[in-house]
Amino acid sequence: MKYFVIVNPTSGRGLGEKSIPHIESSLRESGLDFKLVRTERVWHASELAEGAAREGYDVIVCASGDGTINESINGIMKARKDGFTKSAFSSLSIGTGNDFAGGTGIPANLNDSLKSLIANKRKKIDLGLVKGGDYPEGRYFGNGIGVGFDAAVGNEAIKVRWTRGLPAYLIGVIKTVFLYYNPPHVEIILDDKEVINQVSLMISVMNGRRMGGGFQMAPESQPDDGLFDLCIAETASKGRILGLIPHFIRGTQATQPEVKMRRASKVSIKSLDMTFPAHADGEFICLAGSALTLELLPRELEIICA
């Protein structure tokens, strides 16, 4: 088998570049036939992954954080639309959050994710496709979409340079609580059946389980069950938002009156007044969006996991 390894050298505050010698030596010692390439710019991972899929690589591996993983998945899916369906996918965990890994069964540290890759255990997972914002033609995602508060938190977290993972996102939460604008009044339609009409602080549409390296947005989600898991929070006071944070870390937010948990395979989100920010797997799909549609694609991608 041939492996194509994409490394984002800036992932994990530079951990990507530092990890390359260890990745190369581990793969060589295991006898794997591989090519390793560094990303050089935004969306480069998508181009590399698409090219590797078209060239017939058996496995495309992304050593990075969730944003570069998202780019790689989009490249693979672009090739798949043209009939290049051979390539499986996996990741090596060196990012800030490693949320895709945490939701799909890929170990969330480098050494164990290398062992998992070499062991070559496989399964097929669902993917999501979101249309709207800056991506009217659509962008694929593996972990989840965040609308409103958590998108704003992610924007603040990436500005924190001295730490990563959950601590960086907690700092982002605190900053966002005191800076975030009034949340929008939205209409959410689930599977063309249930309609939720409310002022929503946050809407998370999950294929995985967590965001921000430790916020359990959908603790019961399964990435291969054919359904999104939604976490929808009504607006609340600043003090109340801070009080909800421990519930999101523990995954007990469903017990709180402001939070609705739902499942659906098709989701529509439309603002009835102001615009909202949104992200896909931590990458912004809009800063001032007004409408998104999301579709789940069942068992669309084969991955290597533990």
C-alpha cells in the first residue's frame, strides 16, 4: 500500500514541524511506503489530498489540527465526485483540539495515532455537507458545524498563542462572554418536520462528539449512525453562560433548561434578524451569515482508526 502524508508544520503551535522526524522514522521502521509533504498555504492540504486521491494512493494521512483535516477531506471528496474512490483517510494527532480524532476513534496523541495507522483497522464514517455563507456550493465536514457563540469562541481561541487545546478555548469563552454581540433570532428546521423558532446563543450540528478540545457538544453522537446530533442553546445572561460551561465540559448540558438536544439528517438554519458567524471543523464558513443548509452523507468516507 502507498501512503500520502500531509503535514501542516504550523499545527499545534509548531508541533507539526517538530514531529516530522518522528513520523518519518516510525513509518519507515514499520515498512510503510509513503510520501510526506508539508502544507505551504491555506487550502494547500485540499489540493494535495485531491491530487493524491487522483494518483491512486491507498491511504491519505493528515498530520495536523482539525482545520487542515477539514481541508484534506474536502480534497478527497472533490476527487471522489470524479470517480476516484480508492483512498482511505486517517489523521495523526498533533493539533490544538484534535476533535475529529476524538469523535471518530482515532487516538488523540501522536504516538498512539501512529500505532493505529500502522495497525490499519478500518471503518466507514458519515460526513456532513454545509451550504451557505462563503460556501454556497458547499463545504464538507467530518466533526461539526458551530453557529453563533462557539464560532466566536473559536475566533478568540486562535488568538491565544501561549497555550493550546481546552485551556485556549476556555480563555476564548471568557473573552467572548464579555465581547459577544446579541445572538440572532433563528428558525431551525429538522428533517422538514420539526421547527424551532427562538433566539439562539449557539447551535452545534455534530457528526463527532466534541469541539474546542474538550467541550462535549454531543456526548452520545456516533459518526456512523446516519444522523447529526444537535445541541441548541437559547440566549442567557453572562453569568448563566459561565455557569453552563462546566456542563458542556462534562457533557451534561441536556439537563439544563436552556439546552435542546436533537437528531436529524437534514438541517436548515435561517436568521430572522441579524447575521451570525459559523465554522466547519473550526474553519470559518462565514462571519456574517444569514442561512445555512446541512445534509448528512451516510458512511461516505473510510478511515483508519483504533
